[in-house]
Amino acid sequence: MIYMINKIVAIQGDQLSKLNPKTDTSIYLAIGAQKLKYKIFYYEPSNLSIIGNKVVAKGHFVIFNYSKKKFFKIVKEKTIDLSISKFLLIRQNPPFNLEYISTTYILDKIKKKVKIINNPTSIRNVSEKLYSSLFQKYMPNTIFTKDYAEIVKFFKKNKKIIIKPIHSFGGNDIHFFEKNINKKLVTKFLKKHGHIMCQKFLPMIKNGDKRVFLFNGKINGAISRVPKSGSFLSNMSKGAKAISTDLTKIEIKISNLIGKDLIKNDIYFAGIDFIDQKLNGDINVTSPTGLKTYQDLTGVDIAKIFWKGLRA
């Protein structure tokens, strides 16, 4: 089988069998690329190498199909020079650890030959939660620290707070405190995660957050995610329900401001989150999600818009 150079979209992602086709953005974008006659080459980060002067990956040419019981078909296993691909999507989930950082350094070698979304250098520089500190005036009270005394002081001031790791994802390892601080839990948490984000709790999360999709700095849609009963976690992986939504003038203003800065940092695809019209500190650039859900809710083929912007 012959694959035309520059008619390949490479995707660096998590194990295929563990993806959920009902919601997964990587699969959704891959199917959008297939409609444009691109072949999909899928590989896992552990199979990325520098051999000689080439950046290569061992993976599979794959065909995705929503209508099949098994949503992917492996066409051929192969090791390819990634510089022959037209686009490369970095889509593995965080944590943003040393392995993740290593893959960005490797992909830096070919970023002038292949359009990589998002730019690997930019992913390293735009630390998702720490980057939000540039926009703190639009956020609830927030600190970034590994100092237990500062956390206690912050709790006394704000009464109800959440703490979460800086480099995690998907609502994992988030803790809520309202009556007292569990010193044992927090010190263990700091030992495990280092610097963390502490934020004033926003009770309006019960009505949902808003995830805004930015392509090349421009707003291209949004969804709201409503936590399940008894939860404050708006992640769909934690049982939240997605509904369609509109953005307020304030949310549009903040999104546009962040979008302009993301363009300067060469970030094409990002997801930003709001709770009660306040930026909640998650500016997702490593593996933004929600596009499939957006089309399911609105009927808008947002994958078509995504690829049109890249091919312009």
C-alpha cells in the first residue's frame, strides 16, 4: 500500500482500545481528516524515537468508523518517518510529566517540516494552570503554592476552597474543604504533587461550567457541563451531563483576550473553562476535549472548521 507524502495525519495518543468513541475528540478529528482523504497514522508516545537524524514512530495506519461495533480497523503496522506527514496531533492525556515533556523535545526536531497541533515548544511553555495566572483578575481568588501555611491562610480568608494538582487532568485529585483543613491529606498531597492550585470554591458550579473551544485564537463554540447530583466535578468523565449553552459578553471578552495571547504562543487548539462567568484556571492546550459532544448537541461539524483553519 502506497501512502502519498503530505496526505498523512499522524496522531500521538493513548492506547486506542481505551478510547471512548462516543466522546473522544481524537477519533472525531481523525474521522474529519478521513473525509478530506487523509490517511491516519496512530502511535503511542512510548513508540516515538530519534533514529539517526529522523524522528520516527512505530504505530498503525488506521481507519476509524463510528458505524462499526469496533470503531477502528488496523490497516497496517509500520514504523514511519513522521516528517512525511502533513499534520501531527499531540493528543495523549496528561499528566504533564517528564515523559510528556520528552516527547515535546523530540517533536521539536520536525516542527518546521510538519504542522504540529499544538506546537510542542508552546505546549511546554504554556503550563495549563500556571498560564492562567496571567489572567487572575478574571478568576476567583487563586494561589499557586506548596507552602502549607499559605494554604491555611487562604482557607481562613475564603472559607470554602478547592485544591488541585497543576499538571493533572479530567477532574482527578481535586479536593474540597469547607469546615476545616485536613492537614494530613494536604501535606501528603503536597509531597506527591509539589506546587498546587488553591482556589475559592464557586457554589454556582452546581449549575455547570462552560467549556469554550478556541481555534487559532477564535471562539468556535461552547458547551456546558453540569455535575451529577452531589458532585462539584463538571468533567464528563466524572459523570457530568453536557448541554448546549451560549456565552455571556463577559465570557466572550475574556475568551478573546486569552485567544490573542494563545496566538502569540502559537497555540492553535485550546479549551478554556468558566464557572459563573469566571475563568476557573484551566486553559487546556495539551489535549483539549469536547468537540464530538459539541457536534452531538448542536449539529455543527466543528471538525470541518478545525481542519479548514489548518489548511487555510
